[in-house]
Amino acid sequence: MNDGAAPPAAAAGRLEGLSEQEAARRLARHGPNTLEKPRSRNVADIMRDILREPMFLLLLAAAVLYLTVGDWGEGIFVLCGAAVTIGLVVFQEARTERVVSALRQLAEPFARVIREGRERRIPAHELVPGDLMLAGEGERLPADGVLVAGDALTVDESVLTGESVPVSKRPAGDGGPAEHAEAQPGGEATSFVYAGTMNVRGQGVVEVTRTGVSTNLGRIGLSLASIEDEPTLLQKSMQPLVARLGATALAFCGIVALTYGVLRGDWIEGGLAGITLAIALLPEEFPMVLAIFLALGSFRLARQKVLVRRSAAIETLGAVTMLCVDKTGTLTENRMRVAATWRTGILYDPSAAGALDVLVPAALASAPRPVDPMDKAVREAVGSSPLPVSATQPLRSYPLRPDRLAFIQAWAMPDGEVLHAAKGAPEAIFDLCGMPAGERAPAEGAVAELAERGLRVLGVASSRRAGVGADGRLPLFGFDGLVAFEDPVRSDAAAALSQARHAGIDVAMITGDYPATAVEIARQAGIDTGAGAMTGAEIARLAPGALEQRVRRTRVFARVAPEQKLALVEAFKANGEVVAMTGDGINDAPALEAAHIGIAMGRRGTDVAREAADIVLLDDRLASIIGGIRLGRRIFANLRKALVYVTAIHIPVAGLALLPVVTGLPPVLFPLHVVLLELIIDPVCSLVFEGEPGERHAMDKPPRRSGEALFGMRHMAFGVLQGLVVLACVFGAYLWAWAQGLPEDSARALAFVMLIAGNLSLAFAEAAEVGTPFLDRRHWVFFAIATLSFLVMAAIFGIPALASVFRVSLPPWPVLAAGLLLSAAAGGWVGFARWLGEAAAARRARQA
């Protein structure tokens, strides 16, 4: 966006800059050099949603009815229970969106500009198209622009491109901005620079061409803002189920209240009976179970150096079928390392003695306090080897120029001579040495061979003479050799990806680097390279349908722009894959946001990538992803068990609320009984089930189908069956107690105690993994809850005021003991049946 801005200056002589009046006019036209803030829900919105919860409204209605008829104890208990229950159900829904704010923080808060011929320091948000901005070494650029004067710059654009090697920038020629109209980040020897990138070497004057949301950085921000959060697989499964059961509960509430009022003429009791049934049927534990499972899952992952930003995404990890990994900083260490040196036809390992003949002059052509990754790599390779110079600082440095893409430094020697050392593009070094074609051919062949291995290659040359030279002219250099650099593959990457494939998860690499480098890194990491590398240019030419077909075979994608990374993720999703995407740069952010699971690197990753991701790897280890997938599968299996249990335990509660109304017997349960049951059910189904270990062979199986329901009709039917067994047991005992002439409060107490015992027995039988001992230390949560439950029951029976509020009295001890044994069997039969099934399966396996 260069509207209203003068064309880029063609020469260094035109450095007057804008006037203050013109700058103010353009600021008003184009707006500040900032990015728009994303929309977010505020606290009032969240509280409004909470107050609409059916469970909250039902409990409030029950409390009002109790208080209306003067039952203050019951009313206060229900209100307190409502506060506790709703407090447990509500979990962190406010996911603060700071993605675009993080993008804004990447820009320098201040910028140096030339206005009216004078240098000024202004806030970066006041930059406008047409400003002449000074770019210094080590500074982050706050706007897009064209380099119009100064040295050839070396700019680190890895946050936009994913490439670990800085690129050179040359001042623009007389062609104006048209010659750069199609320039993209990552281009070598272009004139265009971009907001958010780092100038690692050189000084220059940049004419600003785009600011704010018009920059490359800003367009990524707009892309992120336009991507709406997609519900996780778990949320998609849960929402229709909760809606159906909730509608059923409210319908039964109305039917029971109407029936009770018409048949018995007691509308207050009818309202309480209807509310009791609705509370018994309403699946408010479902979001509660989900909240605690995911909160504790987040805690477990945090101990493994994995930070979960969106807890609902943990479960989705267990269903991942396609893991898309970035190269730089994910598969590789995001640093340069000397891989080899070449001299006179011999390839040397960097640790070999012969390598020093090339590394020493390369080190002398590197900055003493290096910022550039290649300079750092050379200095590290030389290590403690002495350098043949008499000072720690060079006499003179010759920066990169458009016509000489080599960096040269002059050093004083102990014998009084001066050593000139040069390092740069091989072609530039060949020219400095005046090498004839015959001498160039072997070196050029070595360059091509090393490049095919995915290595970056620099030429090295040196020269000795009596002095620096008053005229500044350089001597003729002698060719020393080549230095090849690599961004090394992480030591644990291959093992982690092998585990992923063993678990049935396919792996693809998506990078902005060159195809040859991408294929070599993929090969080292164990990614399928059979189909070669598909480039971003190829992706751009394909229609969406054709891209979906290509990604079925290809697993390496190179020279990929941010919008193409996003297209690849969408293509994988269109093929039915559950996609996890890893990345660490700004260029990865849209794809991280669009993937089912976005996984950012915490140490080397940018703020933008971390804020866009669902999960952040604090130790940057791919092995942590595998641990997350294992945990996701465990959560899914245990969560399914918990939902079966919730369904099962609601059947006897609802039945005991409904059957007395139908049979004309006194009510067994009132709202306060159900509230107390809910306070037992919630921690049981959350903490007990979540604490169970995962299946032993979970990672030997392929991922579950993406369309597989968390809780389908088969699971619901099994839960209903378990619940009917408990209901038959408890209501049968209640009928027997009436037939034996027990008082109403004693019969109610017997049914209530049996219901709690059946609840706990069913929880243990459903949750415990077959083969774990009954007194396994991992069952301590269950035993703690069971002990607390019976202590509460003892307090209710032992304190007359509580017994009066709950309308219970202690039944005879033999009757109570028989009831407890019967209810334990009614709840525990499913565990015995599962044990028989496992034993039969093991026997069949031995026979086979």
C-alpha cells in the first residue's frame, strides 16, 4: 500500500524525508502503524451465560418453593448446594485472545526517521508511508519498506519465512518500486524489508511503503482474526447430547408437577417433585466432568513441560491422525552448525585438523562478537584454537555490497603484516580470487553437491600484504575453501516421529526452506520423502480439490508461504484428517490457529505462535507431543467411562423421584437429597475416573475414527442398563421396607443409603482398570470420597437437626447391612463381568 507516498528514492542524495505537516496528513489517511485488536468476551458476557444454566434456575426455583412454605432449613441448604454445584460446573471459558497484541509487540516501540532533513526519534505507531526510516544493526524493523541507501543489509526474516539463515538486501536501483512489487519475504538480494524482521548486519535508509495491517505482518494478523475458533471434537460430541438430555429432563419436570398436582391436589409438593426429577435427570455433571478432566490433564501435561492454553484440545490429541511439523526450530535446533569444510578436493569433518585451514580464515572474516548465526557457528567450530593475529579487534571491516556479497576484515599480524579474510557467497569469493574457469569447476561442483545435501555453503579466502592500503583497495585473494553449514536435526526428533507412526499417526513437514534442504532434513528425521517435495508455487497453482488429492501422497512441502500453510492444513482437514500443526514463527500462526491442535515451541517460538496455539511445548521437544497424544487417548477412554457412569447413576435417582409419584407412595427423594447426591457424584465421576491409568496398549492402536462419538447410543444403553439394575435393587428394598411396616423416614433412609452405596460401588467397578489390585494406591481418591460420604451419612443420622431436615431416621442395623451388601452387588456386577471378559479374551489369545 503506497498510496500517497513518493516512489522510493533511487539515490542516497535524496534524504530530506517528509515534512511534519505531510506526515500528519498521511497518518490521518492511513491510520497508525498498529494492528487491530481481536474481539473477546468480557466478564459480563460469561456471567450472563452462567445465569441461564438450567441447573441454576431449577435449584433457585426449588429454594424459592421451600422458603415459600416456610422450610427454611431445606431452602438454605438448597441455596448453598446451588452455589457449590454451579461453582464447580463453571470453568474457564474466557480464552483471552492476545494474538494480534503479540504481533504488535514485535515492532519496535520507537523508530528513527528523517523528516525535513533531520533525524528524529518517533513512536513506531506514527510511521507513515513515505517516511525515511533508519535501520541500524540489531534493530527490529517496525514497517515494510524499500532499502534506498546505505550498506547491503543482512536481515533475519525467519519469523516470516521459517528459514534459519538471514538474507541479504541491496539498495534499490532506479527502477522504482515496480521492480519489487512481487517481492516476498525470504528473497535473496532484494530491496524489500518487512515489519517484525531483524537487521543483523549493516546500516541503511528504508523508505516506508506499508504500515499497520497493510504490512506482511499485519496481513497475518488479519488472517488470524478472520479464523473463528472451531469447536473441538469433544465439544461437538457433548453439546447435542447435553441438549437432548436437558430437554428430556425439563419435559419430565412439567409432566410430574402436573400429574402430582392434579392427582393429589398439592401443587407445592408437585412442583418440588417435578424439580427433583428434573435435577435428577439434568446432566449437569457432563460439563463438570469435562472441566475437571481437562483441568487435571492440563496439570499433568504441565509437569511434562507442556503448557495447555486451550484445555478442551487435550482430548483431541488422542484422535490426531496427521502431525504437520515445521522444520526450523521444530525438527531442527534453529541454529547453524558447521557440517563440513572443503579444500582442494577433500571434504573434511569440522573436527579434523585439516578443517582449520578453512575455519581459521572464516573465523577472521566473522564478527568478534557475532550476531549472525553463521558467524556464531564458525566461532564455535574454531573453539579454543589460536587465531594468527595480534589483536582482538580488526583493523578495518568491509561490509557487504550489492556488487560484492562478501564480508571482509583486515587484521594485524604479529610480524607487522595485515591479513585480509573474506567470507561470503561462493561466486563472490571466486571473483575476489580471480579464479579461472578451470579452478572454479571443482569448487562449483562441491558447492552443488553440498547444496543437494541441504547444506548452506560459503566460500572463504584470505590475503597477506604489508598494510591495509591507503586507497582502501582490496588485494587479490587466495582461495582457502568452502564451509558448509547445517541446521542440525534434533537428537530426539526421529524417535518421536517413529513413535507417532507406530501409533498410527502420519507425519508431514511444512517449511519455508528450499526443497533440497527440506527433503534432506525430512529424510534424516524419518519422514516419507518418496513423493519428493511439493513447493509453494505448485500449491498456489492448484485448485482446492486438486490440492486435497496431492496431499494424500506428499509429505514434504517446501518454500511454503503463510497462506499456503493454511491451505495445506485445510486440505488435510478436508480429507478427514484430525490435524496437529507444530511451529514457532509468525508465518506458522494462521496454520496453528486453523489446525485442530496448534502446537507452538516455547523456547524459540514467537509470541504470535504461542498465542495462536492450543498447546505450547516449554522444552521444545517433539517427544512431549507423543506424551500429550498418549494422555489424550487416556482422557478419552476414562471420560467415556465417566459419562457411562453419570448416565447409570441418574437412572436410579430419576426412578426414585418418579416411581413413588406413579405408585402413590410417599416421596423417596426431595431436592436436598438430590443436591447432596450431586455433591458426591461430581467428585466421584471426575476425580476417580480421571485418576485411573490409561489402557496398557493405547499407543499400539491407530487413532480412533474422527467421526466416532464420545458417547453414542451403545454407551448410553449400557449406562441405562447399569442404572436399571441399581434402581431395581433400591426401589425393591424400599417397597419391601414399606411391606414390613418400617416408618416412612426409615424406609427413605434405607433407600438413600443404598443409593449412595450403589453409586460408589458402580463408580469403582466402572473406573478400575482390569488387573489393578483393589487396594492399589491410585484408588486413594475413591476411598477418600467413600469415607467422606459415609461420614456425612453418619452425621445426618447422628445429628437430630440434620435428620429432621433430610426427613430420615436410622433403620434397623440388620436391614441396613443387608441393604448395603445388596446395593454393592448391584453396582459392582459390571466390574466382575469385565474381568470375566478379559480372562476369556486372554484364554482365546493363548489358544490361538
